[in-house]
Amino acid sequence: MRVLVVEDDAELAEAIGVGLRRESMAVDVAFDGVSGLDRATLTGYDVIILDRDLPGLHGDQVCARLVDDGCRARVLMLSAADTVEDRVDGLGLGADDYLPKPFAFDELVARVRALFRRAQPALPPVLAAGDLRLDPARRRVTRGGRPVELGPKEFGVLELLLAARGRVVAAEELLERVWDENADPFTTAVKVTISRLRRKLGEPAVIETVAHTGYRV
């Protein structure tokens, strides 16, 4: 999952970024409305966490522009204001969800995951293929009932492959959706991560390499 955090409080923005990366999400961060809108326009994010009170370009304006431009990302608006009118205004601008500050990080993660599911074609809460099970909410993977311990990138790659439901996923797509904007496009990170995944998941192999195309479960 690729997430953009647009928040002018640098400490909070970085804390959200670190926390979501631990949840196997690829996260980019912007600290003002103008740069946030630029990034959202150039990159296909799944979810945008958007602070309402932004410098440069107000969060309301950013949200309205995203809707006008047909942005497909789901928008979770953050604000210190928590009246009913504020929530109604935020949702009326086109935001998909509204979370008042301060908030519990676990709730933020749950809302981001819920928005991601809403953007996908009816994904089940637990992704499965054969005896392989992946529970995104609990960040738990089992194979034949046996727990499989995965790192954040391994988990993210497997989640994306299972969500594709047999579709071939290109290495470039995996790099874009699981890593972030700082990833080197010429890196072997995807190949190395797939190799580790195969070793941890064991036999029979569940991840297939499709020559010159990508990978699929």
C-alpha cells in the first residue's frame, strides 16, 4: 500500500511515517499543501492522510483540487477541530474519512486499512491461496497453520501479490507500492525480497516468476 502523509508538524508527520512503515506500508511525506498536491498529482497513492490546516495551500483546497482532478486515492483528513460542522465540512469537500487530533495510532492504521479496502474490488479481510493465509489487520501470516515471521517489505510484497488474485504483478509495481519515492529504480530489492519470501514460505512454492513480466501467486 502506498500512502502520502501531508502534515506541517514535521515531528508528527515523521512519527506517522515511521509507524506506517512498520505496518508494511510505503510512505512519502510532504509538509505543506503545495508540495502535497504536487506529489499526489504525480504518484498513484492508495491513501492520502491530509492535515486540514496546512501552510501554502489549505488542506480544504488540496482536497477539493484532488477531487476535481479525479484523484483515485482515498483521503483521510486530520484536524484539531472536532465539531460536527468541521467533520461535515471536511467530508463535504470530498474527503473519505475524518479523524480529529489527537488520535490513537492504532485507530489511524485501522482507518487507513479500511480506506484501502474500500478502494479495492471487494477484497476479503483475510487473503488466502491454498494453505497460505495473510491477515492484514493482525499482520499475521500462516502456511498450513504454521506462523510465518515476515519483515515489513516481505509482508507488503506478499499482501500485494495475494490481493492481485493471480494477476501478474510487475517488479516496477511492487517497487512503487511497497517501497517509497526514495527507492532506486535499478535496485535488486524486489528480487532479493521475493527470494527471502520463497525461502520463508517453504515448499511447495507459491510465488511464480513470469519471465520478463513479473510475479504472481
